[in-house]
Amino acid sequence: MPRIIWAGLVLALAWSGWWLWATAAAERAVERWFAERRAEGWQAEYARLDLAGYPLRFDAEVLLPALADPGTGVALTASHVGVSAPAWWPGDLTVRLPEDAITLASPEGRATLLMQAATADMELTPGNALELERLQFGAGPWSLGGPQGQVVLADDLRLAMVQDESTPQRYALSVGAAALQPGSVPRAALRVPDSWPVSFDSFALEMEVVFDRVWDRRAVEVARPQPQRIEIDLAEAVWGTLELRAAAELTVDAQGVPEGPLSLQARNWQEILGLAERSGALPAALVPQARSVLQALAAASGDPRAIDVTLTLRDGLVLLGFVPLGPAPRLVLR
């Protein structure tokens, strides 16, 4: 019996020593990371780092973090961010966001994000690169607002990003939000009638993306991986009588120009055109031309209120057959 007790004491002391060493190393790593960002010209500050969780977990809380990337002009400030992991493998991370305001700023303006029970679970490959294998993000009710009012809100938010085992640069992504609501700002800009439904009936995205490299710590420290191939299995938004669905198989060059087929379905396109016209997103001079094109697309689909076509993205343009409809968007992650 004494041998068992002594063995237990030795094991407890060894584990305690490991936990203390690992937490001290984590504290140094956080300090070094913020210092390296400042050396690169970032604003990278925090007020205090609290460590806890002994004996089975590493729990860290970063108080008053403030980050600003000079390359993109994007900045973030929050009251705190919590990070925890099991003591036997710190690569299985859980990140908890605060329920009070997170302030976001960019060259386009400032916004405030409020999220309840926002948690991200990440599985990282062992090693200094911290390669992302899996990300599961979930949140309860959330809202994004600006100086003029609410921009968007929803009852929840679900996001998943899973690495392909055979092709590490390939990730499956899915996004969903229940009761997604355009806020007062976009409703006013679109001049949405008061009788229009408050929230979307459906909002979902499922796709697979091949990037030029894997997602790892360089995505924050250096630059974001860029898409090379995009396969959209489902992109769906249903809002009242409006229904939009899309699927695509696109390749993307080094400049972010996509090429490939894009299948598009739109029901009650007249309402969509009306929203674009009332908001000013479509100049009045172009409305007759846009209506003629959409009527032709609907006629080709066999239903005057619906459009079901396959467009082609090529040479920087969106084409219907041989007819150019406009420039293709550039797909670049900043």
C-alpha cells in the first residue's frame, strides 16, 4: 500500500509540474504572438491573461483584446475571449466569445456584434503550424448593427469547416441561420413593404473549396488562403414569396477571377427586380433592359414567374450562352 501511495504522489507531482510548465509556456506564447503582431505594424494589445483549469484543463481568458490588421484595415475589440483545452492535448481548442458587444471596424465602417453562447470547437494537427482539421461554430440569438441601426439578426448561427483527409487543402463548409432577419437598415434601403415577412424561411449554404494551401496559423499571421476551386452543392435563400437557389463548379485563378458553370433558380423574380429598383441598387435607366433580359430567361425556363438557367463565368464575364450579362465577381479573401 505505501508503494501505491508514493507512486500516486509522484504521479501527481509530475502532472502538476507538467501543468505548471505548460501554462507558463502558453502565457509566453500569447505574449510572443501579440509582440510579433505589433512588430509587423498591427495594433495588438490585451489588458491581462488569466490562466486556470488545474488539473485536467488549460483555461485561459484574455481580457480586453484589441487587434487591428493594417493590411486589410479590419479591427476587433472585445471585453474578453476565453480559450480552453484538455491538458493532455492543447490542440482540441474551445473558444468562447463574450455575450456583450464585440466592436468591428473596417474601411467600410464600424459595426457591433452581439452573440449569445457563441462557441467555436477546433481540432488542430499537432505541430507549430496548428493546421485546422475541423471547426464547429455555434451561437444562439445574435445581431449585427451599425450606427444607423440593425443590419442583420437571427435566432442562431451554425458554421462548420472540415478538412478532407486525402486532400488537406480541400475543406467542406456549411453555414446556416434560423429565422435570419434583415435589420432596419437593409429593409429601409430596399424599401421593403411592412407586409413583407420579418425573417427568411430558409437560409443555408453547403460547399466544398480547394484552397492554395491549408488553413493554419499563417491565415491570421500572414494572409488568408485563397480559393482555387469552388463546388457549391446548395446555396438557398427563401424570403416570403422570393426563392433563390444556386449551384456551381468554379475554378479560380490567382487574381480571383472565377470560371465555370453557375446554375441559378429564382422564383418571383419580378419582386427581386422591384426591390433592386426601389433601393437604387439598379439604376432606373437600366430597369427596362434588366426586365427584358429576365423575361427572356423566364420564358426560356417555361414559367413566366421563375428563372431556371445555367450561366457561364468566363474571361471575367457572366455569360448566358454567348450573351454577356456583366462582369464576374472577384473571389479574394482579404
